[in-house]
Amino acid sequence: MGKIVALGEIMLRLSPQGFDRFSQTKQFNAFYGGSEANAAVSLASLGKEVSYITKLPANDIAQCAINEVRKYGVDTRDIVRGGDRMGLYFCEYGHSKRTSKIVFDRKDSAIAKAEPSDFNWDKIFEGAEWFHFSGITPALSENCMQITLDAVKAAKAKGLTVSIDLNYRSTLWSEEDFGKAMKEILPYCDVTLGSKEESELALGLPQKSGKSSEDIMKAMVDTYGLKYSTAIVRTVVGPEEIKGWTAWSYDGENFYKAKEYDINVVDEIGGGDAFAASFIYAASSNMSSQDIIEFATAGSCLKYTMMGDANLSSVDEVLRLMKNGSGQLSR
């Protein structure tokens, strides 16, 4: 069984204590995370061999980020050191009718200013079976777009399975630019993870095009020759409650839908990253198509029950929820 390689930006998240607003707090709690870093930690917690790739400055704060990822068993040896700063963001937790707020400060981060020559993909992909990244990474800069293209081309040439968490972010680029980038990247991918709306943009369609989730997933598979396409579905009632959390997948022949969950949310950051990690775990473990989408949905559901950016659940915990529909007391 080969290792899984994840590429992307890791940032420092600073959150006021409890439900304080930015204007009230005197202290911030520190978390380290980013889409692919969260997925890497989640996969390591599930028992997979994972290597995380990024570029970080040679300072103490960046070293803390590396230490945080490494303590869960993620291989950080191929992280490139250099550049001036690590990205950070501030997250104010919402409560009841008040939504959460996020303020990013990531411009000119080390990974955004990285050079394609910083990464030796032939060496990085030695012994690997799967490569994962998100749509955030190519949005960070023109160089990051080229780094992403270099990575997916090298991964494809070596026969790795390539997955992308589409992760469209309107603060990083326009819908049009996202669609253009996906047309370059997706021919090298095997699995797309994300929402129906993100897939619509990747197909050059407007969000809420009127097409069904099934139509959009089929179009993704047919257009880009994918093995799987997914569509996460949920109704967010507030920052602490999600109704009907579920997901669909399409494998080129059949559609699969996971059971639905209602979730009391502890921390709303990282649910999609946990979905991606759980999907990768299940698919790389040769589960059936139905079990893959069930495992991915249950894993992401559990992430919302814990603080921090990553899902730290074990395989047994995910399977227990997946099979029982609730987290029964383990004795």
C-alpha cells in the first residue's frame, strides 16, 4: 500500500475564546490548518501513510505548524523552507442567529511565492499511490497554478490516483478564472470532491444552473473521464446546527447516496476536508462505492463534533457511526 501525498497551504488560525467577538477578546486560541493539511492529519488519524507538501518560512511559528502536523504521524520531510511569512486567518465563532466571521491575512505567504523549481515531484511521489490537493492551491498565485499543474502531470505520469477538493473561494478568484483553471487541471484528475455548485463552476455553468446533482456529477465524469464525482448536500440552520448532512457520488455507472445526519456543531471549520480525507481512505481501502460515500459522510459528520481544523476520529469510530447512525457509548 503506497503513501498519500497532499499539497497545499497551512495557516495559523486565531480565534477569540468562547463566543467572544473580535472587538471583545483579549486572548486568541491558536490552531494550525489548511484544506490539504487538515486532510493529511485526518488520513494519518485513520491509519494511512501520508506526506504533506508545502513551503513555509524558516521561523518558529512555521515550525510550530510543522510540529502540529507531524505529531499526528504525517511525514513532513519534503516541506520546503523559505519565504518571508506564513498565512494566517482570524475566525470569530458565531452563535445562534449570529454567523461566524473569517478574516484572511495570507497575501505573499511562502507557498504563494514559491517557485515551481522548489518541488522535485519525481522524488516526492516515490512510493506514492494517491495525490490530493484542493482548488485553493492554484488560486494562491500564478506560480501556485503552475506548481499544481506540474504536480498533477507528474502524478498522472506515475500512475497515481489524483483527487481534488474543488473548494472554490470567491475571495481568491472569480468564477470565470476558477472555471478556466479547472479546465486545465481536471483532465489529470480521477476524483472530484465538493458541492454541486462547485462542480457547476468547474463545468463553466452558473451556480444553481437548474440541473440536478445527478446531472452535474455525470457531466463531470463524462467531461473529464473521472472515476468518481461527488456532491455534498446540507442545510445550514446556524453556526451550531446542520440539518440533512449527506452526499452523493457517481462512479460512471451508478449513483450512490449516504444516509443523512443532523449535527450539533462544535467547530464548523474543516468538515469538507474531513469528507475528502474519509473518501480517500475508503476508496484507497477498496471499499464498495456505497460504503465509500457512507464512510466519507460519516467521517465529515464526526469532524463537526470536535475543536480544531482536522478530524481526529479513528476508523472504528467512523464505522460505528456509519453502521449505527449514532455514536453509541463505547465500553
